[in-house]
Amino acid sequence: MSAAAPPHPTAHAGHLITQTHADVTRDVVGTLSPPTRGYVLLLLGAVSLFLLGIVTFLVLVKDGLGHAGYQPPIFWSVYITTFVFWVGIGHAGTLISAILFLFRSPWRTAVYRSTEAMTVFAVMTAGLFPIIHIGRQWIFYWLLPYPNSRFLWPNFKSPLIWDVFAIATYLTVSTTFLVFGLVPDVAAVRDKASGWRKTIYQAVSVGWKGTDNQWRHYSRAYLYLAALATPLVLSVHSVVSWDFAVSIVPGWHGTIFAPYFVAGAIYSGIGMVITLIIPLRRALRIEHMITADYHFDNLGKLTLLTGSILFYAYGMEYFVAWYSGNIFEQTTFYRRAFGPYWWAGWTMIICNAFVSQLLWFRKVRTNLTSLFVISIFINIGMWFERFVIIVSSLSNDYIPWAWDQLNPTWADWGILAGSFGWFGMWFLLFAKNFPIVAIQEIKEMIPMPRKRGGHH
Amino acid sequence: MPDDSQHSTVDRRRFLTVLGVSAGGGAMALSGCSTDRVQKLVPYLVQSEDQVPGVATWYASTCTECTAGCGVHVRTREGRAVKLEGNPEHPVNQGKLCSRGQAALQGLYNPGRIKAPMARSADGGFAEITWDDAIARLAGKLGEAGNRLSVISGAPRGTFSDLLAEWTTALGGRLVRHESFDHEPVRAANRQVFGLDQVPAHDFGKAKYIISFGADFLESWGSPIENQRGFAQAHGFTGGDVAKFVYAAPRRDLTGLNADEWVPIKPGSEAALALAMANLLLGRQGEDRVGLTAALASFTPAMAARETGLSAQTIERLAGEFAAARPSVAVAGGVGSQHAASTEVCAAVNVLNFVAGNIGQTVRFGADLPTADGHAELARLSQAMDAGEIAVVLVHDANPAYTLPKSSGFAARFAKVGFKVSTSLYLDETASLCDLLLPQHHALERWDDARPRAGVHGLMQPVMEPVFNTLPAGEILLRVSRKAAGALARFTAPTWDEHLKTRWRALAAELGEADAAGFWHAAVQRGGVYRDPPAPPEVGLALADGRLSYTRPTFEGDGSFTFLTYPHPMLHDGRGANKPWLMENADPVTKITWHSWVEVSPGAARTLDVRDGEMVELRSPYGAVEAPVYVYPGIRDDAVAIPLGFGHTAYGHFAQGRGVNALDLLGAPRGDFVPYLSTRVSVRKTGAYRKLASVAGVPRQLGRGIAEAISLEAAKKGLTVQQAYLEEGRGKHEVNTELELEALRGWSEAQRRATEHGDYAKEHPQWGMSIDLAKCTGCSACVTACYAENNIPTVGESEVLRGREMTWLRIERYWEDGEAPGAAPAARFVPMLCQHCGNAPCEPVCPVYAAYHTPDGLNGQVYNRCVGTRYCANNCPYKVRYFNWYKYNEQAWPEPLHLQLNPDVTVRARGVMEKCTFCIQRIRDTQNHARLEDRPIRDGEFTTACAQACPSDAIVFGNVKDGAARVARVKQDSRGYHVLEDLNVRPAVTYLAKVLLAAEA
């Protein structure tokens, strides 16, 4: 191993040492065994939701966006809310796989593959929304700078163009990172597979043989990719936040938005990781690889940190609204707490700022039931955070005569459900077809004496 | 390249070629989706002499939507009328036109028009027949009927009315002219007080003080456009004093909301107030020049206070103010105060005007305004129909089955007549009861004339080929005459057009014009002949017994609320209900569209425990109706109100089944008019709810300075809004230090300079607008003009409920003050449209440059480029951008309504953003003309559609760079301010603050 190799075990990682390389390979490859009935039902559920989303989308394309509950002045609502929600989800993956890799946090090894997969699929989901939500979906590519006979370029001053670049970059880099990280593991699986799967694995593992030379290049490249992905964790959601912060809508126009959104994104992403992994580890029978005392404890701490940053950001938003003396900001924030959207405003504050404070207790962090419940709160809270920022701010800006409230319809819920179906479908397919736990990195954590007897 | 392929399958050049072709193909296939269908352009086979494709032809004509008889200019393109505007030469409207007048276009192209003559078939429906057949049938029936014929028509208009009268007389039939809101009480009062069987004209412009006893002169009463012009003249601010306007009525209508003081008197007590004021005036004058002391003696302030519910001091104050301002004007006779003793009210107001010396000054007799026959005539006819004395009835230009209360039993009696004929253009309530439908031409399709007043002879001319197989009503009469002969043999004119021309030759002779042909041509060109009105006659008192009476109002029914009803400002008596522009252009007072509502005061709403949208049932002795509540601070606690004009059972799909007909609660007309204010109703909450289709958001300004106002004193001193606030101690001092202000100025200047590059540095005009809130009455004529000019789709009730109306220009109505219990808030109207910001927030956020800035200062919106991200609308602080959520363009104009579309303006497809363009098509058209003639644009050469229509002339548009331009001068006014100025978006629209008189502040 070169100096830049994945981290070595520390004292905390002692719980893994009972396993041999052979055990690890067997357990992980075991996750790829033929699907159970439960899995098939879940997958069918996800696909049905996705189909519902497709039908909704087709109706929107046929008749116009009118089916959704838009009520001017609320020109953005559930779709953009869900877009930001999914972009945010995507952030945990890169944070865990890249930043924690650079910071040598060994507890990431067991969870990073699933979070990375989650990232790619979440960004894939988010990337659909800019197309779904525009009025003329069939010319979405006008947002791209492509050479054309009209000699027209997109407006690089518009945050929406920044968004296009940010999302596209993030999708590219996180996909590369995921696929790259998969290479040695897929090679391991390839050697045990047969039939069409073997063909796929052969393609993905790009002739990996596990030679020293390959390992040297691989580790080096992995490090660089991690370094490349790290700034994206901060930049992508900052850019998404500027969709709002660059505008003059009271409630959007704030300098705190970029850090506030990044913290929120990581918070929501880890929430989603916890929601996904707790059932997954049981379903795939890898409880001993991802443990409450170690992995979830650490995830809980990260949640607590980002949740507290959010708490501060919420407080600061209210403080600045009051301190600025700007009546538009003041009205917006007063109405956020006591106006027609008070319920959404308080849902966001309770779920994000208050519930996360429970994680100060180690007992809460290491109890999977409480952690799972908290993660559900986080998912709900973070969706509502975006809903509050977008909808409640738009519902009461400068001209009181124009104020109105949103009335979401089946078309809003159809697309929202479809996005979960789309995401779930990919995640389930991935979990059944690719090693959801990083084989080689776990193996590296196993102390030398036990390394015998396994496939390298 | 077969050889090459062996070596490399794809080289760089080939890759790019394939990429380019497939991407291009994909783009073509995708963009192909947005072109709905390919339409063919068909050239003229024979080029018409006066039609140049792409060039508008204008025709002068006369509006027939109400009896005011305004002159119109009809813009036609490629042989189709596309817009109606006021005729600047016409003395009545002087170039302005109200919403109803403009919407005549939707009457012309209405999908509910009867497309051909029809007869009742055996199965009870209507079957199309030929005109020959139709004429023969009518002639045959007339032959059988003999003198058992009766004709019901609208108010007399001109030559046709004369012909109709002669024709009916020749047959020995009876003609009843029925107009739903006629001025019968006014006429009766003038007979009583002055011995003149006339309706006078009013000159509001001259008045220094105006008091209205329930006459809604800005929307329905009299000649609204003329009244608005006069009101703006008297009440608008020009540097000096302003006429105070007091409104005495139980409910504030749009006219009432423009009053400086609302006196919410008890329903039916108007006469007591007017007479007490006259009495006080007489007392102040010292000597009794008019000999009324005795007659007025009993009308003391104390008596009036008892009757009206006002304090005696208030009455004395009003009388004092009224006496101090000369000339003044008092008006009465609106539907809002039309009760059993309505003639008394009008007589009392006559006396008040007489005592104040206004007769001959602001109240001018001898105007010869058209009057109908009164309801008593119609009631007699109705009885005759019931008794079977009538064999044939012909209905022309009237819809009594709808405009009369159900309790009159008109429809049932009408149905008893053996043969019923209608010339209606639409299948309205009366026409659907008829046996023979002879649809006449629309006013824009025929030759006709109108005499709205002495000295004014308006002419109508066909501006286009008829849309359907119809005939002018005059032609129908003449053809029937030819067929029936007999008594009708003397109507020998070969055609209606010939008949009309003959009359105009006689008119030329009458007016001393030798050259009859030249006279005719000039009249066709100018839309008529306008002579100075004759000098008003000497008017003296002619009170028969020298006495004046006041009857304490009595109401039918024992409910706890007095029921008020009034003409809907857009729908009038219901004739506007089939025109989507009028249905969707919100009622200026309540801002509700498409359906009826019940106005309940906030106090009464508390008592009844009802809120906006909760359904209530109103029950009177004559019937019951259900409608949602609108809590309205401009109505007395003991009254409820429903507008007229809704609840059609026929009249096309825009009108049918929407709302309720308020007339269902009223008793039959007694005497010569419908007592609209004569019933008490009980109000019961039904428990049902119906969201109001209102376009209002939050009707309070919340201290944001959107519709600013300053006191008259401050305005006279030339203070700005900010200065006036500081002087009153209400304003906030700027907290910025001098240094900070300097920095802000520098930043602002730097931003401005940054725009002066490239094309922007060249000499371009800068288009700008000013809107004077002291003149704006909120009438919304500008909104209709905008719909008409810019092909704005009406979206219908369900979309209005979702806040998706497309009003590029909307009138916001804010309530001010009145927070204290019992205190009435004042209304502030502010027209809100794209402000064409110099530093527009919408522009930089558009990812595809669909929103961009033109060098001449407009916020352009490229529909073709717009992908519909809607970011611009989010970032627009004025919220004046509108999105096509659905394919409104395919729903708003059912055939043949689509013929109204202005070919100069793109019809927007779904999925794109749209907004006010400052009528860019007019700007470019004028620029093109100027360039062809090699001259600069002249100020006032053109204006936007809204400014063109505004009856108060509150909107001024032009090039602000041209220092001499009117708009540039108006913008210098000290009252000028920008809405949300602190945002530094630099709007091109300057508002001039409203001027408040003491009573409102």
C-alpha cells in the first residue's frame, strides 16, 4: 500500500477484527443473492410510484403546468422544493466518501458505498426537476450553452444557469467517484458471478486484476478524485442557495444562505442515509458490519453538528430580519411563524433545530429505533424547510394585493411520489446488483494476522 | 469513405458532422412540437380598395351599449373589427370609452349570437329558416293580428326608433319602450318641480361641490364617461382648490368610494336630507327669492337628523359647505336609491339645486336625452298580454323577461301571446320564449344613427361584413312592409340604408346644409354631426301646490335587513354578462369576478357570524336567493346588497347559470319604475361555503407606500409625499448619514452609467408613464382596453379562483384607516402594471434572455425564447408578470370570438411568461410611420391602450427624454413618487399621489 492508501484501522475499529477476508467477501457477495419476496414487493412499489410520476409528467406536458397547485405569486412550489430536497440529500454521500476519506475517518468505510449510491441517485432525481418544472419542457436544452444557428447563449448572469452547471458537474463527479470506487469490489464479485451479471461486472471492473501496480494507480487516483469532489460538497449547494439568495424576494435575499444551505444539505443527506441504512443492513444481513455503537454513533454526531448549525442559521435569519429594520423582511418572517404557513414554519424548526438536539445523548445516538425516528423527522423537516423558504416567502413579498396561498394538487404529489419511486428504484436495483459495502476497504481494516484465506 | 472505415470507424470530422445533424434533427423535431398547426396565408383574389394587409382601417361609429351614445372609432384589420376606442371629436365622450363600450366587440363576435333566422319547430326547439320564409311568416302573422300587435323596444335611439314607432302606429299596434335603468323618477320630479318632462344633463366639471344622493354617476347613472371627465376636472388636483364630493347613500358604490365623505344615511331618507339642506341654504340666503320658505319650513335639521340617522350638526355642516361653493351640483335618481318615494327624492334634489342656483349652471335642461316609456306602460301591456288582447309581439333591443322582477309575472304573460318575435342578436331570456327569431345586425355591421342629446347626431356604419346571416332591424321592418302591404304600404324605401340616407338628407336641410352629399360624407367620416347644444331654457318653479312632500320609507317584508341592489359596473342590467371581458374584469368595488355575492357590513357579519365566502340565503316576500358573503365596510349595518346582472337562465354560456338574479327578491314595478330599494330580507346562514372568485389579495398597504396620498394643503404647497409625511409628523426621517447617502447616490449613479454602453449610449427615446391617483376613479376601463389591445386571454372562474387571471394591468384597491370599530375605511385605487424598471430584477435572472432590456427603456419579453422557469415573476417586486399555466390561447376565444384578436400582438402559447409591453406594437408602428415620413415622433401622436381609454385622463404616456413631452412635465409634479422606490429598480412609471380633502384624512 502506498502512503495515500485508504485509512488504517484505529482503536475504534476493533469490532471488525473477528472477521477474515473470506468472511467479508462472503457476506458482501451474499447481499447479491436472488431477491426475496420483500425486495421484489419494494421494487414493484418503487416502480409503480415512478410510473405514477411519469403519467403526471405526461399530463403536465400535454396540458400545461396548470394542473399543479401554483397560485401566483407562488410561481415555484412543490417541484422546486423537492428539487432542492434531493440536491441536499445528495450531499451526504460526497461528504462521507470524500471529505471523511481525506480526514481519515475510518468509520466511513462501511457506509460510504451506500451513501455514494444515494448521492448519485439523489442528484439524478434532482436533475429531473428543472426539466419537469419549466413551462415548456421540450426546450429545456435552451438552458445549455450549445452552439446554435441563432448565435444565442444562455444568460450567464442567471443563477439558474449556474445551477445547470453545478448539478451537471456534481452528477459527473459523483458518478465517476462511485463507479471508480466500485472497480476492485466488482472485480471481486465478478469472479464469483456467472451469466449476464458476469458480463456487466466484467465491463464495470475494467479488467481489474488487483496487481500492485493497479493498486498504486488506483489509490492515487482515488485520493485525487476525493480532493476533486470535496469542494463540490460546498459549492453545489451554495450555488443552489444562490437561486434564492441572488433574488430580491424577502426571505430569500440573505447572505447567510450558502453556508446555511450546505449545512442543511448535509443534515438532510445524513438523515436520509440513516433512514436507508437501518433497514438495509437488516435486510442484507450485514448488521455486524454497520454497527450502532460505532457507525451510527458517528453519523449521529455529524447530524448533531449540522443540525446545530441549522439552529443557529434559523435564529440568525430571524435576528437579521428584526435587526435590519426592513419591513418586508420583518413581515415575511413574522408571517413565517404566525401567518398562513405557521404550521410549515414550525414543522421545520421543530424537526430540524429541536429534534436534532436529542442527539447530544449517546443513548439516543446508539439506539437504532430512536435514530430511525429522528431521521424520519429530519427528512420531513428538511423537505418543509425548502417548502417554507420557497412557498411562504413567495406568498407574501412586496405587494400585499398580490398575496395568495398555495393549493397543492394531485399533480404536485404525483411528481413528488414519482421522484421517490425513481430514487427508490435505482437504489434497490443497485443494492441487489452491486456490493453495497466496500469490500476492499473493510478488508484493509482487518489486522494482518487474519488477512489470510481470502481473495485479495 | 468506405476505405477509411476500415481504419477508424469514426474520425473527428465525421463525429462532429453526425453530432451536428442528429442534434439539429432532434432540435427540429422537438421544436416542431410548439407549432400547433400550419396555417395558410391566402392572398386577396381581387385586392380590396381600402384594405392593405397589415394596415389598420379606422371607421367612426356610435356606441349602443347604453343610452349615453358615445362616439367610437373602430379599428379594423383585414376586414375585421379588432378594437373600439372613443372618438375624440365626439362631444359626449371626447375620445374615451368605458369597459362596456369596448366590450361591444365581444358582442359582435359573441359565440352566443343567433346565426340565422329561426322558427320554433314542432319539437319545441328552433330550426333555421331562410330570411324570405321568416319575413313571410311575420308578414302573415301581422296580417292575421290586425291591430293586436305590440312592440317592446329599448330606449329610443334615432332613425330606427322613429321608423319602428311609425311602423307600429301604421299597424295600429302599441309600442312600449323599456329601459331597465331609465330615469323615470328624475323625469317625474322635473315635471313636478319645474313642469319640464325632461332629463337634464349635468356638468360636473364646473362644480365646486358635488353631492350625490345614491346616483352612481361614475359607472351607470347618466352618461358615465362624460361624468367621469367632469368629475376628474372638478376633483382632480391642478394646483388650486378641489371640489369636495359627498356621497349620501346606505351603500358606497364605485362612485361612493371616490367620495371625500360618505354619509351613510338610512335607506330611503335621501329626500329629508336634501330638503333640510335646501331649507338651511334658504335660511342663509336671507331673502326668499324663490318663495319656498313655507314649503321647506318643516324640514329642519332636527327632522332630517331623525329621518336619516345623521347628526343635525353634520347636516348643517354639509349645507354650509354646499352653500359656500358655487356652483355646486346635487344629483339623485340612481338605482341605489330608487324606492317607492323615489320621485320625492329627485324633487327634493331639484329644489336643492334650484335654491343653490345650480339650474342652468351645472344642471342643464333642454338636453333632450332619450327617455323610455316607464314601467307603467309595460305593466299595462303585460296585462293586455295576459288578457289575450295581443296576438303578435315583437321584441327589439330589450330583454324584459330578465330585467323585470319575476314577481311581475312578465315571462308567463308574455308566453301567452300567440306569436312572439325577437330581433335579438343573442338567445336571451326573452328570445328563448319567442316563436320567430329574426336576428338583427350588430351595431358594428349596420348603418344606423343615434341622437343621444340635442345637437349630437351620431352615425353608425358597417365596419365589416356581417359575421352571421343577419339583417339590420330596419331592413326587416321594410321587407315585412313590402310583403304585408296594406297599412304598411307607405314604407316604400327600397332598403334600410336608403331610408336612413333619406332621413339624413332631411337632417341636412334642417341644419341648413345645402350640400347634402358632403354633409353625409363628413358625418360618415367624423361619426356624426355635432352641433353646440341649444341654450338651456329659462327654468322656474312650477310646484303645483307649492308643497314638497317627504314620505318615510316603507319596506315590504319583515326581514331585519334592507335589501339594496344596484347595476353591476361591468354587466349593467345584465346585458354585459355574455362578454368574458366584463365577467372577468373584476367589479371595481369588491374585486369579485364571474359570480354574485352578498355585501354584508363587518358589523352585520359579526352578528350573523359569517365570513367571506360563506353562503347565505336572502329571503323576501317574493323569493329567496343564495349567494356567498362578501364582507364590505362600505355598507350600513342594517342593509345587505347584491349586484344586478347575474343569474341568467339563457344568454350564452358565458352568462348562463352564474350567480343569482337579485331581481328575484323584488316586487313587481309599481308606477313608472322598478322600486329597487323597497324590500326587507331575512338573512340565513346555510352552512355552505364557496370561495369568492376575487382578484384581491391583502387589501391593506401595510405601510408600504403603494398608493400614496397627501393632504390638499400639502399638495397646494408643492410638498412631496415624503415632505408631507414629515410635516404631519407621520413620516420617518432618513436614518442614513450624509456620508451613507452620498455613497448610495454614488452607487446608484454608477449603476446608471453602467447601462450607457453599446447600443444604449445612442440616442434612444425613453418611454415612461405617469398615473395621477387624484384622477383615477378605479373604473377599470384601462383594464378592458388592455385586454382588447394585447390579446389577453380570459381564464374563467376556476382559474381566477387559483389567482391566475392574466390582467397585465390591474387596479389594486387598498383600504386605508377605518381600523376603529364603526369607522369606514377609505379606498385608494392604484393601477398596477409592469413598471418597466431601468434596473429590472426580472432581467438578470432569466437563464435564456427572454426578459431583456431594450435601448428605449422597455422590459422586453421574448415569448418565443421563454422556456417558462418563472424566475422573473418571483423576482418581480410588483408582481406584474403573468404565466400561461394552461393553453389559455385555445380556451379563451371560442369561435368566432377569436376574430377579435389584434393581429399586431402575439397570442401567447402555454408555458410562457407575459406582461405589459407598454403597447410596444403601437410604439413600433408609430416609429415606422415617423421614419417613413422622415420626422421625429410627435408627443401625443400615439399612446398606450390604457392611457387612450382612461376616462379621467389619469394616465399619460410618452418619451421622457423629450423635455417638452407631457409625460416629462407631469413627472416633475411634486406629488410624483415611485412605488417601492427604496428597491432602486428605477421604475418608468411615476405615480402622482392622491389628494385628500379634510373629511377623508
